[in-house]
Amino acid sequence: MSQSKKLNKLLSIRTKLIFFIFSPTVLSLILLLPLHSHFQNKHYTEEINKNLNIVAEQKKEEFNNCFSSVERAVHSISDYVIDTIDQDKLLKNPASLQKYCQQLESVLPNIAAVAKDSVALYFRFDPNAYGEKAGVFLTGTTKTGFISISPTDLSLYSPTDIEHVCWYYTPVWAGHPTWIEPYVNKNINMHILTYAMPVYKNGIFLGVAGIDINLATVKNISDTLPYEEYSAILLTSTNTMVYNTSSKNSSFSPHSREENNEQRNLKPLLNNRKTSSALEFIHKNSPHLGIKKILKNGMILIIATDISTITRRNISQNICLILVLIVIFLIALLNTYLSHTQIINPIADLTKSSYRLSRGELGIQILYKSNNEIGSLADSLRKMEVQLKEYIEFIREQTKNERAAKEIAINASKAKSDFLANMSHEIRTPINAVLGMDEMILRESRDENIRQYAANIKQAGNSLLAIINDVLDFSKIESGKMELIPETYDISSILIDLIIMSSERAKNKNLDIVLKINPEIPKLLVGDSIRIKQCILNLLTNAVKYTPEGKITFTVDFVPVETNKIRLSVSVEDTGIGIKKEDLPKLFSPFERIEENRNKTIEGSGLGLNIVQQILALMDSQLVVESEYGKGSKFSFEIEQTVSHDEKIGDIMENYKKAVSFMEKYTETLIAPAAHLLFVDDTEINLEVIKGLLKNTKIQIDTVMSGEAALEKVCGNVYDILFIDHRMPKMDGIETLAAMKKLPGNRCKDKPCIALTANAISGAREMYINAGFTDYITKPISPRSLEDIIRKYLPKSMIENVEAPQEASESKNEPEPQTSQEELPQIEGIDIATCMEYCGTPAIMTDMLLRFYKAIQPASDELESMLANGDLENFRIKVHALKSSAKLVGALELSALAAELEHESEANNLEVVNEKTPALLDLYRSYLEKLSNFVNNIKITDSEKTPISPEEFSEKLKSLEKVVDDFDSIQMDEWLKEMSKFAIPEESSDLFEKIKTSIENIDFDALKKLLME
């Protein structure tokens, strides 16, 4: 083919393309026709809106002038009456009243001259003071003059009679000047509008002044519109129709309050707040554009015009537009057909071929051949096929190699995470063993050098354990196993615990901790308190680590979000070494520490902030860092928490001091030596607290640790009150009470029975009353609440009079020294204020903490064993007891976790219990370390007691054997009291502790076995 023919074909296809491009352009121009129509209608509508505004403003001014003149006249009448009336004279002399009315008849027309449209003037005196017909009523006009007619006798009509007396009672009821809705005044037989006002002088009601205007005045203003198609509507401020030009030939119905179709159609316009723009609505069964104006007296004026002509015009234009669209559619069909046959189909075939090539289908046939641009494209595709064949083979080989490398990397990362998790767990076991043995050295050794070595081992071991815990958390987060456990928690307890833990570290470096804690923060919140505490503690610990001197500012605030939600904000700011800007991106990288050379002496794993950031991410938050190198850093975050109760935390430190001070000053106010009480509880520490709280009341107290033992006690003794714990193994409190009631030999059948419970839930009282209990008291038990309930149910004859605490204090020869807050021990994880609140005195607190410490290992082992054996019921009972005893000594975090497990075990959620119990046991056993220093100090104090030799101790044991054989519990207590004065030989200390526990539990069988050994 010659070059000229090829060129002609190329020109041919270009011509087609130009045509196809030109056609849409023409079509676009056609589409401008409806747009032009739209903008023309818009312009016409704007013109209508402008004219409506002009007319509405004119009529608004006319109505305002008319109504304002009436209002001024009525106020002038009121002012005249107030200035000229002599109430005392008129009330005493009827002739003076008549004369004054005549005076008003002559004066009122002059005063009302400004109200040119008035048809009646009146002032009616208070009928209760001046008589039912006292007053003036004038009718007429300002042009022809006014004549007086006899006032209406108000006693003849009901106050609700609108047609006769609404002009009087409406303003009286309203208490202020008011326009009365249109009505037919029967006195002058006319459709009128009335403006009236109550008149007061020095707070005394005198009467009502008012002016009536003929509704024809409103009609004259409304009907004089510049355009015939315009109409006017006047409504009261309460949307009651006053006048409507469309009703000019119809009869007027005054006070018609039922909503008609016209009023319903006006609603869109009335609800429109814009008074300068017209709105479309239906009026007289046709579409109208209307504009609303508010008069000075609150009435509503609407000026409207019929727009049906615009609507008809729009319909015609729409029909034309549809015809144009039909033509466009036919052209588009033709255009589509030509484009498909000449361009789209060939290109579609080439597209399919290229798609098959992209999928690797090599060797396909491209049939299209031509000398135009599409033919050139087909030739290029055929050439590309050959190149793709080679390239795809190359890519396949590369992909295969990259996938193998990626698989190796994924397996390596998983192996690393598994290794970290497994090694962390494996390392914890020997570390715990090392720390446990080290603790034994600290307890038993008296050599100062050895104790110093052991203290160093303990410090290093705890640091290593903290790093391992960080690694565990990190691996847990990486594997996606970290989850939040929301619960109700006391934020004030968490904050105090954090302050205690941080203060000691800061004190060792001479750093000041400045607290800025909003006292309005709600006290009880719902969230994962353990993770929140972990995040804040990490920030505080870092601040202490990296601050050589200066201060640390700890700020906690909140912002309400919803009704029961807040956004809690926490920030920790220090005056430490700061962070360089270029190091900020590395801050949250795992296992990476900033300025390693400079900070190599500071312990840490480099995981803390990474863990904090990821925990906050689970809470839909993030850690914000602001730092200036060499001057300090500020770390902050915000989290949303649900509010459980509206109680505020108040001043954290002040509340702490008050709680301690209250317990220090507490003095027993109940003395009842003749009373005999029985306490039944399966937790020894709870019974010891009760004994301590009632120590100085002289009440005789018996304690047992099971329901079965309680049944034996009530058969042998008469108790004045019985206190029975609800949650106990084998036989709980409700079952014990039921068994007592059926027991033939029960000597306490009619005695008050009080339930001891840790579940202060709604409806608890009703539940216990229905079960047969007299009342209930919640655990942990406060001294005052215990005394109050004993006083309530103990016979009055058993209670002795007690002198006022001040006098009693003065009468003591050796008053006990007060224990200040500073003297109380500061123990990590223990809220001392809560502990003191429930224990009452430092002595009882010390004893309870010691008992709690001793119970940790056996109790935690027992819980672990029960869970391993699947004994979920007894596990629930034991964890319930732990919840109570932990709260009693101020271990609030442990108590909350125990409460959660109690709930899960009660719901038989074995999977959840198995998952969460290890965390409970770890936290429970951690108190062995947290309480170790406190216990060691107690042992040092014990060492100051009078020593007793092993031989003397053996003699004392022999004397105890006889007491046990006689089952004399009173003498056993005396023996234990005497032995507490001696320092027991170290080799016999374990035996003595077991004997002491058996005596306290009144366990004769265990005592006999111990003495035989």
C-alpha cells in the first residue's frame, strides 16, 4: 500500500475521533438550555422576594403606628389614674367615687386622642373593692367624639365569658399589658381588638384600663396592597388568626382556637426564623411565596403572592427539557453505535488481549490488523508479548526467592517472640526462688554484713524481675494476647499508692514531688486499673531515674465528656536531662535506649515506654511527649473512663491524713461486760480484727470458723447476738442459720442474727431478712459500724454508761501516745488509710498485716490446688474470703481482682478463671516481698522481749497439756497471753506459731497433735 493511502486512512480515523469529541460538546451546549431556564426562574423569584419585602415593611410600619398609638394611650390612662386617684377617699365616700368617674369621662377622650382608630375607652375599678359596676366606658371615635354608656355589671358574667368580660379578666390573669385576641364586643356590637392593662399603685390593684379598636381598621390596612395578586394575613403572637384578606367576604369567627387548614399550611412559614427571605407555602389551595414580619406588639404579619404562574411556566419548560433530552438520547445512541463499531470494539479486543498477557497467557493471537493508530497499537502488543515472555519468567524466579526470604523472616520473628515469652517465664522461676531464699536470709540472719549482702541481692533481683515483667508484657502485646479488663476501681487509692511508691525513690535522690490533682475527679471509675497504674508508675519511675536534681510534677485532671463519662488526663513533668529532637522518634522503639553511653548506669530494658504506648493504644489513646534537651521532659496522656459514682476524691493527701487521724482518735463508746456474742467466719484474720475492735468493750466474745462449729456453740451457750458470715465452705451463712432454727438443742433461737457480708449490693438487706437474719453488716467492718449494730440489738440493761472520751482520756494515768501519720508504715500496694479505717488502731493494724502475711503462702497454694482439681465452688468461697481480707488490710488492687474472680467463678466461667487466676496468685504472692521489711521490723521488736530458754519453754508446754486435756479455752487464752511477753527460742518459733493459731481457732485436736510431737 502506498504512503498516500496509509495517510488517508489515518486521516479518516482522526476525523471520526474529532466528530466523536465534537458531538459531546454540542450536547453540552444543549444542556445549557435548562440551566438558563433555572437561573431565569431564580432571578424572577428574587424579584418577587424583593417586592414582598418592600410591601411587608410598609405594612409593618402602618400596623406598628396604629398599635403603638393605642398602647401609648392606654399607658397614659394608667399613668393619669395612678397620679390622680385617692384610694382612701374613694373607698370611704361613694359620692367621691362617682365624681372621680365623671372626671375620667371628661379626661379620657383627650388622653386617647393619639389613638385615632379607637372606638371605645374604659377604666374599670377592682369590683372587689369598688363595686361590680364601678368605672367608665366611653364609645365613639376621635372624630365624632365619645359618649358614656353604663358599665357592664361584672357579677352577671362568668370570668370565662369571652364576648362580655374578656377585656377585663384577660389582662388581670396575665398580670401585664396585653393585646386580647379578636372578639365580638356585645356591649357595642362590634368586631374589635382590645389592648388592656392592669393598673397598680403601691402594689395595690386599682382596676383595668383599655382601648378597643374596630377590626375594620386592620382590614383597611391589610386590603390596601399595591398588587392584586398580593394578600395579607395578620396573626396574634400565639398564631391565632386576626385577619386574612382571603376571608374578606366571609363572616368573622372570633376566638376560634381550632387549627384549620389555612393555619396548618402557614406552619412552615411561621417556623422560619428568617424574616427577610420568602418561603413557599399553600394558600387558598394554590402555591404562594410569603414573607413573615414580627410587629412590635408580637403579632405576625404575612405578605404573600400567588406563584402558580411560575409553576405553570416551570411545567412548560420541563416539557421542553424532556423533549430536548429525548433528542439528546437519540443522538447519544447513534454516537454510541458509531464509536462501538469504529473504535470501542477494536480497543476492547486489544484490551482483552493485553489483560490475558498480563495474566501470563503467552502465545495468544491478536487478530486485528490495520494501518491506523489502533493497528499500530496491535503491532506494539504483538512485539510486547515476546518481551513479556522473557520478563515474566524473570519475575517468577525473583518472586520465588523473595517469598522464601519473607517466610524465613516471619519464622524468625515468631521464634524470637516465643523465645522471649518462654525465657521470661523460665527465668522468673529461679529468680523467685532466689528472692524467696534471700528473704529467708533477711528474716533469720542477725549478721549485719550478711543482711547487707542479702539486701543487695534483693534490690538486684527486683530490678531483674522488673525487666523480665517488661519482656513478658512486650511479648504478650506482640502476640496479641494483651487485653483490657474493665472493673470498678477507686482512683484515689491508686493515686495514693503511686505517690507512696514514687516518694521513697524520689526521697533517696533528694527530689521533690509536686502534686496537682483535681479534687473534683470522681472517686469511683470503671476501667482497667491495673494497666492504668502500670502506665503512670512507668512514667513516674522514668522521671525519677532521669532527673538528677530538681522536682517532678504529677498532674491528674479531668473533663466531662458525657453524662456518665470523663476524659482523665495524666501528666508527669520533670526537670531532668531531657531528650534531643532527633532522638524522639526512637523513644518508643523496643529494646532501644536513648544516649546509651550517657545513661548506661541507669537500669532498664528499653521496653517501658513501648509497653505504655501500646497499652494506651488499646485504650484508644496515645502518649504525648514534650521535651527540651538539658531542661526536662513532660509525658502525658488522656483516657476515657466511665463514672461509677459521683463522689469526688477531694484532697488526696488531706483525706489520707483525716482518715488516719480519725482512727487514731477513735475511742470505744460501748461497755457491756455482761454481753456474750458469737462470731462465725471462715477467715481467721476477720475474727482477729473483730476481737481487736471490741477489745476494750469488755464484751465476752466466742469465735468459730465454720457453720458446723457454730451449731455446737449455740447448743452449749446462750449468746445475746450472733454474727454469721455469708460465704463459708461446706455450710454457708444462710444454711447455718436455717440449720440453727431447726436444731432441737439451740439455746439462741430468739436471739438477733446478723449477717456478715462483703457484698454491699442493692437489695442485700431484703435478701438476708427473707433468709431469717435480723440485719446485716458489710465487710471490712469499721469500729463504729460494729459498735452501732451491737448497741442497736443488745438489751439496754447490758450496756454500761461510758464517760465522754475527753474525760476518759483525762482519767487515764498513762495515756497512750498518738501515732502520727509519719509514724505509720508506708508499704507498697497497701492503702494505709483504708487499713487504719478498718483496724482502728496501729496495734490491730500491725497484727492484721502480720496475719495476712503469714496466710499468703498457704492460702495461695490452696487456691492453686482447688483450681487444679476443678473445685470451682470452694475456689469461689476462698477467693471471696481473700477479697474481704485484702480490703481489710488495704490491698485494694488485690481485693478488686479477687472480686472479679469471685464473679467469674460464680458464673461458672472456668476458662476465664483459669486465665486470670495466675495474675491473682502473682499479685497475692508479691505481698511476701512487699511486707517483708514490715514483718522483719516486728521481729526485731519481738527480740526485745524477755528471752526464755528451751527448757523453760518445754515446761510451759507441759502446763498447756493439762489445760488442753480439760478443754479450758479461757486458761488457754491466759497461757497465750503470758507467753506473748517472752521471746520464743528460734528453734521453737514455728511450733509456737502453730500452737498460737490452734488456740485462737479453739482447735483442741490440732493442739493435742502438736503437743504430742
